[in-house]
Amino acid sequence: MFLANKIEKKLALGLVEIDVYKHPGAGKILADNLRDRGYSVTTTVGYGVEGKERLILKIILPRKQFPDFHGLMEQYGKVNMSVKSITQTYGKVGGMNMIRE
């Protein structure tokens, strides 16, 4: 199992689920910009430690595309996000039909 995990990380196989946390106004703009680039984005409302409203953007994409996605996020200033490996998904996976610039 350990060897399989190391190989998977090297080959960047599999999928990642990314949750991005932004203030509502900036989050909506970011979600729309990501959709314009071909990402599939689901948004929900959450609340931070101090009770402030946050927009949570959920994006699922192939692990190989994460470095490009992370670079894109750096263009939007401070972005808090969590990244999780997932093993299975059904339906459209964002980033599969991405618009290349």
C-alpha cells in the first residue's frame, strides 16, 4: 500500500477535491471566473470562526491539473483552501474540458 501511494503521487493519478474559502463578493467573482475557464464549481455558504459569512467553492479535478489551478489561485490574492484526495466521483469532473489559453 505504501509503495502504491508513492507511485500515485509521482504519476499524479487520481482526483482532488478542493474547497476554496472566500468572502461572498470576491467568492462569486472567483467562481464565475473559474467557470469561464472551464472548471465545474459548486458554491455553498458557510460561516467562519467569528460568524462571518464565507462562500465555499468546491472544485474536483484531476490531480495533474492541481499545479495549474494553484497558480491560478495565487492571482486572486489571499485564498484559503483545503485539498483532499478522492477515489471516486460520478458525473462531470471539472477541468476535464478546460479551456486552454
